[in-house]
Amino acid sequence: MREYDVIGIGTGSAVAVVEGLIRARPGLKAAVIDKDEPGGICLTRGCIPSKILLFPAEVVRTIERAPEFGITAPVRSIDFARVLGRMRSLIGADIEAIRQGLSHAADLDYYPTTAEFVAPYTLRVGGETVHATTIVLGLGSEVTVPPTPGLADAGFLTSDTVIHVEKLPGSLAVIGGGFIAAEYGHFFAAMGSKVTILGRNPQFLPGEDPEVAHVAQQALARHLTILVNHEVVEVRRTLRGKKEVTAVNRATQARTAITVDEILVATGRGPTTGRLHPEKAGIATDPHGWVVVNEYLETSQPGIFALGDATGRFLFKHKANYDAKVVHRNLVEGRREKTDYHAVPHAVFTDPEVAGVGLTEPEARNSVAAERLLIGRYRYADTAKGEAMGLTSSPYFVKALVDRDGYRILGAHIVGPHASILIQEVVNLMYTEGQSAHAIREGMHIHPALSEVVERAFLALVPASGHTHTMTH
């Protein structure tokens, strides 16, 4: 049995903790284990490849608007193979650089294979057994696929496999109505596919503020079909080699059948702990299989920490990086720092972009007394930059949610161009001691810049009790 001081499982954010320990304690014996290509889900098949693909989709939609500004620039053709090839080339170079770095590191051993616990602090890795009293679990997550009759026989893509497609499908059914479905639906529609999204939730993008989700659905529906509250109940292959997807409206029980060239399953992600057998190590998991951790990200087994997707909370790379920072401070620096997830931001890179942080409006109304809750809303259309961008008839807006007590920011939600950038001003303030909106309201904003739409949403705050859904002009 090989003895190590620290073992990291996963080559995403967990590696940062292992490297921090190596730097802090020269001579430390360390190992990193990963059955997948190195770099973690974000790099190998998640946020980075998808965003590399989504930028060309953004370019297509921008060019399509060119005539509005007196510019003739038609999209004559799209080289789909080149779009996909560029993505693979970019992530491939990064993956290989990480592989070489791990393989040739003088201060750690790299095991590119599977691992499973056989006892506390003890793992079987390939044909070897390894042991360490400090272990960091950066396990990631995996695609979940519903047990829909006929789906497996018909064949389907997932967010893991879609980056390997070679040919643009003429038509595509996307099963799921969340952010992965929205982003890939947008991408394939922009590339030229006829796309239908089938979401089982009554709300498209169910995690978003309802008003934001409604505007996003209406805007995206200009380019593809979105069916909400539809449960896919059967899939079958047709005689012509296509795939027939049957869905039932959960409200009316009406059945809808569509025939497509390909299916993309985007129904969520689940834990990977099944093959790891954490129970043999005394590591508790919840009923779904996610690793249970305390506020310091330590598991039920002292000295073993879990971060990122492994805990089942906020499956975002930036949250995993934050977790790695907390584990580093607790494990390497000897602090006792708790996690704080009050302001985990996110963005959905569709057309239009969607971004949010903190509470949605329904959540804020349920958690703050009506007399204390302030809501502000402002349209892109009513800013000079919005007018310059040709958004005068668009429904895009920023919504601000504030507690009158100290003007503490409870949340903010944006639907419109550059939402992922605009939200950051709010996020940063939510990490200050008072989390106050005063800096946005009093700070000087460049005119005419799009950031003014955020400023004006916070200047337009009114009591929730008298608030209506009419946009502020």
C-alpha cells in the first residue's frame, strides 16, 4: 500500500487545494486521481466548450440584426464542422497542457484511472491501494437520463457527448427546460437546426425569477419552439431512421408527437458517488447520493473534505473554485472559515442572456416583510445605450430586490444583452460587510453605458406592497 499525505480525487478545483498544500509544506507526498480527461468537467465537457460554441451563435444573431442599423451582412453559410473543430482544438490544447503538468510533476503522483474506497482513508486505484489521512473529493457530477420508454433504443446526445457531434442535425428535440437545454437549444437553432425544447416544468428556466424566465422564453421562441409543462413519455425510431418523441401536456393530458433527426437529453446532473463507495470510508451521503459536508466542507470522516458538484449545491465552476478557497483556508492555513452561499451568481448564455444572484422576487416576498421589501425595475429600452443598440421595443430589463433595513441587497435579475457582465456590480456589493445598495445608487456611472440600466433599477426602488409588473419608464 502506498502512503500519501494528501490525495485529491478529480482534476478540477480539487487540484488547487492539493497544490496549495504542496507549496505550504515542501516534501509532502501527494497524489491526484481522475478517471476522466484532466481539467474537470468545466474544461472537458461543460462550461468552457459550451461557451466556445455559444459565441459563434451570438455572432450569427448579431449579424442577423445588421439590417436594423443600415448594414448589409447576410449569414451566407455556417461551417458547422469548423465551429466544432475550433472548440475541440482550444479545449484539447488546455487538456493536454494539464495532462503534461500532472504527469511530469516532481511533487505528486498522477493516477489517470478510477478510484474506490475500500476502507477509511484507503482507496483502490487501478491495481494499487493508496492511503492518506487527508483527502479532497472534487468528484464532479454526471448526466442524469430519465427512464423514458424507447429513449435508450433510439439513441440520444447529452451535454457530455454533444461536443463530439460531427454533423449538424436538421432537427433536434431537447428534453429538459433548464439552462443546459436553453443554451444548446440556442446554439443549434443559430447553427440552422429546427429545435424544439420540451420542458416538464410549468416554467421555462425554472430556477430563474419568473418574470425574467417569461421574457427569455418569449425572446428565444423567435428562433425555436419551446413547450413547457410537457412530459416526454415515449421515444421510438421511425422507419426512415428518424426519432419520434411523444410528450404529454401535464395540465391538459394532450399528446404531442414530433419527429426529429436527433435528441439531446438535458434533464439535469446527479452525483458520481455510486462507483466510489464512500460508505466504505465512513463518508455520509444524502438520499440522492451527494456527499454530506458541514459548513467547513468537511465530511463525516475527519480530514476528508468535499467541494464543488460533489456536495450537490450550486453546480457551477465558480462555486467549486470558491469551495476550493474555503477548503484551502481551513486545511492549509488552519482557519475555521464557513461557507457562505448567500450570493452565488449564475448566467445563462442564450439570446438574450440571463443572469441572477440572490433571491428571486417570490423568494424575497416570502422571506422579507412586505413593508421592508423594495423592488426596482428598469428597461434597457429606457437608457441611451439601449436606444443606441436598437432595443427600444425590447422587453429586456433589470430587477433589483432590496431590504429597506440598511438597503441590503437581497437579489438582482437581468434579462438582456451582457447580463452576465452587468450582474457583477451587484454581486461584488453583496460580498461587502453591509451588502448595501447605496454604492450603486450614489456611485457615478458612465454615460451613456449599459451599466446605467443597473443603476436606474436601484434608483427605481418602490415598496413591494405597491409594486406592479409594469416596467419602469
